[in-house]
Amino acid sequence: MHKKSVKAPVNIAVIKYWGKRDKELNLPMNGSLSVTLSISKLYTLTSVACCREFEKDRFWLNGKEEKDLSERMKTCLSLLRSLRYSKESKDSKLERLSEQYLHIVSENNFPTAAGLASSASGYAALIKGIAELYELDQSSEELSCIARQGSGSACRSLMGGFVLWKMGVLKDGSDSFAEQIASKSQWEDLRILIIIVSSSSKKVSSTKGMQATVLTSNLFQYRIKHVDFYIKKMENAIKHKDFESFAQLTMKDSNQFHATCLDTFPPVFYLNDISTSLIQLVHEINRLSKKTIAAYTFDAGPNAVIYFLKENEDLLLGTLHDCLSTVDGWSYKYNDIKLNISNDYFFPIYGKVNKVIITEIGDGTVQTSESLIDSNGYPIYN
Amino acid sequence: MHKKSVKAPVNIAVIKYWGKRDKELNLPMNGSLSVTLSISKLYTLTSVACCREFEKDRFWLNGKEEKDLSERMKTCLSLLRSLRYSKESKDSKLERLSEQYLHIVSENNFPTAAGLASSASGYAALIKGIAELYELDQSSEELSCIARQGSGSACRSLMGGFVLWKMGVLKDGSDSFAEQIASKSQWEDLRILIIIVSSSSKKVSSTKGMQATVLTSNLFQYRIKHVDFYIKKMENAIKHKDFESFAQLTMKDSNQFHATCLDTFPPVFYLNDISTSLIQLVHEINRLSKKTIAAYTFDAGPNAVIYFLKENEDLLLGTLHDCLSTVDGWSYKYNDIKLNISNDYFFPIYGKVNKVIITEIGDGTVQTSESLIDSNGYPIYN
């Protein structure tokens, strides 16, 4: 039996992906750009094994076997097998792993209930794990084309630092892949606070939401024509470690994305009153700081992701801790310095936040010796 | 002493006014179109008097004297006086009313706390009241140019039925006036339900909000280029009494307007979780009805205004009454017919609505013998 294990990170886009021009291939209507978060806090760990004795492809996710593999997952397995097959065809000494079934065991170290998208880190770990197992020679960029077909944003989780997913123009999607535009070392001081908020509302899945936006939002037509321009400005901000520009672009892109959701018909709502209160709080923090020290962004849900720099950690987290001190996830109490925020900003947020996660910019996928698969090829349950 | 009293209606735009190209003259960045609501439910009553003995212009609003007249109000008085003056110049027999001070007493029959904009009906009543007092020959269109300078949307409250406020292109604003595109009799069956929701959030005034949108929203640039097209479609829907189109255009315009508020930087929020729950409820009602029987629209606040037709009154109000039965404002219980709405849609709304107002399309301003000014020229308090 051959086994490999990989940890893959979560990524949070600062210029959002929204809208597919090809549903099958997950080809986007615009480019997107993300920051990879450190796997020291959030990751998917995936172990893959193949063996002549296995009788079918099997997949266990978070301790439970999935009865049927999704079409997207089958597509990824088939693409990876054909790469292995072509390698085997050129070298008769290689074992015919492409003919063997796979056992895949995957776990997120964050609860699904946290409302964090796990499909990006999940597919990145899957694709990278099998690529390692098959000893494929393809680059991360090439593998990202496969990850993209599992879940669009997964292509950005294969690399660390700052990652651009190029829109591409070709029909077969071969030019729509992720590439690292700067590594973590370019801006190591970048920190990320995730604020997990309570939500009772039924969520429209991002796949459904984006299709509806493409079909019905007029404002979206404006957005897709201008995203390239925002990406160029963002690349420049990253290159010059210009947090002011990085932050403004990040917040504006998040707002614009949610504006196109509201302009969708019927409208799609991901932000709720807690989200909008957090947005107003961040603006108040920046106003009182007399510069932009924090930048919010929201994916297809109510949770806030806030970018900041290490130099402002004490001030920002000290200020927020005042409002969220009873919440899980603080590593220590930030009581030393804080801004004098009016209670009006805190009031709508009190008791409405479930958890905070404090993390930082990180590297891409990594191989690990931790395995979720035992010597018989079955899940190890902790 | 000369006295006149006028009642002026509230109007609710179906294609919204948002953004000034001239702050002084209240010239809009785009045309807008509204429905005038019946004064049988909501109105501003304004009495005006002039008399040689009055010592200065004085203004009592909702039972309280305003210490200083606003600049906008002074502008309106001065424009009306100059029209009277030019009339007096041509006819020496006319009393020199333009040289006398005015006493103005104004009351809304709806509480300010209801969150309904009172400036539209307020300025319409003021302008029309003084025009009557001065026996001016100007048409409603001409007077609307003056009302516009008091409060933009006030120009649309001078007329009944369906009113278009033309954007205009001239620098002096003389081509930016309101005109009736169809009277109430064109579509007498049009009904309006106003749902007044609780809100604890501090509101950004529409004047401030729209200036921020003009300055910072990229999506707004798309909107203003396309509003003329929406207006043409709306005029067509009204001409053909095509409720389906009327409703879709109304809802989409409201959503697009609020999307540009979200795209403003910092973003401006007028909708809250109750508003978005009402939006989702209306879409669910239309889905279950298998046609569009209700159309929501939201001004710069969380209250919903819902347009519907008389033929669907029992079904729509019967359905909503189920969720809002404990709320003030129902004229009778609509228990006969209703749609079977899942509780999931009602749950976020229960207990969050203050009041409903059921009304219909109406006529413009009317003179009335009810006076708020006594024989000495001072307010009559009830």
C-alpha cells in the first residue's frame, strides 16, 4: 500500500471570485486574488492511499464515509489518474498506481459549523495528496487547474502567500490557473482575525448565488469589466507593502461583491446586522486611529475576516477584546492599549459572536507524517 | 389677514432619486418616478397666513416653533415672494402680500417616529399653500421647481397618480421639474401597504448618504447611465397596467439603489435584518402565488412599502396578517384566504414590526377649510 498525507491551508480572497463563465470547468467571470492563511491555525488534513486490494474509491470526510463521490471529486480523481497513467506509459518500471482504487480520509481542524468554507482547503489537500502519492511532476500551477475543477477557490489554496487565480480566456480552461504573486516572506507581518458570528438565516450556496448574480444583476456587468483594474492595484499594494491601499481595496471589493448579491434578483443576502455592525466598527476604529489599521472582508456568509499588521495587533485586538472578551479564541488578554470606542458600536455586537480565530499569512500545502489512514488502508479515528 | 390651508400627500418612488448633481438647487443625477399616496391616510396639513402686523416669518412644525428657518425654507419663501411681487408689479390693485411676513403652521398626521420621510409632503404643502395664498398663476410643474429646492422628492408630492421628476440638463435647474405621467384614475386599483419596522441603528441622512454614494460608489456610475431606460420601461408598465413589469422594476430598482449604498465607502446601510426578511417573504409570497402579486420598495430606511392590486388584497393581507396580527394598523381581520407560508419566513419578523399602514394611490395637494391658524394668526393646538 502507498500512502501520503498533506495539510492544505484556507485562503481568503481580497478580490473576490463570483460568477462562473463555465459551470463544468469552474471557469470564473473574473480573476481573483487571495491571501493564504497559516496552517498553524486552520487546515484540512487529507491522507490518501492506494493498493491493489482496494475494491473501489472511498472517501471519509470528518469521520464519516460519503456514500457517493461527487461528480466534481470523480473529475479530479480521473484527471490525476490520467497524469499518473501517462507517466507510467513512459516508464515501465513504475507501479500501475493509476489502475488501483484510492482510499481518501479527510478532516478539517475547524468545525463546519464555524461557517468557514472548507471546500478550498479540502480540494487543495486532496489534489496535492494524490499528486504526491502518484509522484507527479506537474507544478502547483498545473495542479491548480485540477483543484479548480473540484472547487473554484481551491486552486488558490495550493500556494502560500499572495495568490492570483487568473481568469483566463481559453475555452478548455488551461489558462485559468493559480499562481503565487508573492510569498509569505514578502509581507510576514500580515495578520488575520476571523470573527465567527451567529446566524439563523438559511444560506444560499455560493454556487447557486453566483449563478443567479450572473443571470440577473446589472451591476455585476460593471464589476466584471473592472476587476482586472482592482487586481492590478492590489498587486501594486502588495508589492509596496502599502497597507492603506491593500485595506481600502479589500474592503471596497468585499462591499462591491455583496452589492452585486443585493442587486441579484431575487436578492441574495450574506451579510446580516452583525456583519454590518462589524463593518461600521472597523470604520470607526480606522477613523479613531487616524489611519487604516484594519480591513474587513466577507465571503458568502456573515463572518468577518479582518486583515491587520502585527504593529497594530495590540491596539486592534485590545480594542475588539473589550467588546468580545467573553468569546472563545483569544490567546491572551489584550488589555494594555485600546481605542475609546463608543458603546453604540459595540452594543449590536455583544453576545452575537461565537468565536474569534487569530492567525497570520502562511505557506501553501505541506506533506506531513501525520496520517489518517491505518496500515490496512482504513480511517484512524481519534 | 389672509389665510390658506393645504393638505399634501406622501409619495413613494418606484424608480429612486439618489445623488445630486447640484446641492444648492437639489438637481438630481437621474430622473425618478413615484406613486402619490392617498391623503386619506397620510398627509401634511399646512396653514399659511400673511398680515401687515406680523413682525417676522415664523414656522411652527408639529406643535413646536422652529427657532430659525432653514436655508432651504428661506429659499422657497423668497422664490414664492418674487413670483407674487412680479404679479403685484403688473397689477396695482393687488395687495402687497409679498411685503408681508408669513406665519406657517404645519403638522404631519403620522408620527416622525414612524420613519416616513415627511419632508416631501411638508415642502409640497408649504409651496402649494403659499401659492394659493398669493393666488399665483404658476402651474404645478412650475411650482415643483420651487418645492424641489426645499426637498428634492417634494416636487413629486404636488401631483397625484404617477409622477415623473425629470432629471433635466440645464444648469439653472429650470428643466428639472415634476410632471404627472398618469393620474390616479389610470390605475385606481393600486394599493400600498407600509410596514414600519423597529430599528435601533443610527441613520445616515439621505443627503449625506447620497453625497457619499456619488463620491465613492463605482457601481453608482453604472446606475445613473441606465436609470432612463428603467424609467421608460416603468412608464410603459403603468400605461399598460402591467403589474408584473411594474412590480419587477420596482423591486429591482430598490435593490439596485441599496446595492449602491452598500458600494459606497464607507458603506451606508438602510436595510436591516427585518427588511431583508420582508424581502424574502415577498419573494416567497410571489413564488407560492405563481405570479407577482406584491412588490417591495425601501427608501433610505428599513421600512417596507409594498405595492399590490385590489384584486389580491385579501390574499396578500390575509397572508401577512398571519405574521403581523398583533401589530397596529389593520382595518379588519383578513382571515378568509391566505397562502401557506413556512414559519421560517415569519420567524425573523415576529415582534419586530411596529405598525402597518394600508393605503392606496391618491391625488395631489388639496386646499382645505381645516386651518391650523387662528384669527390672530397663531397656531391652533388641538
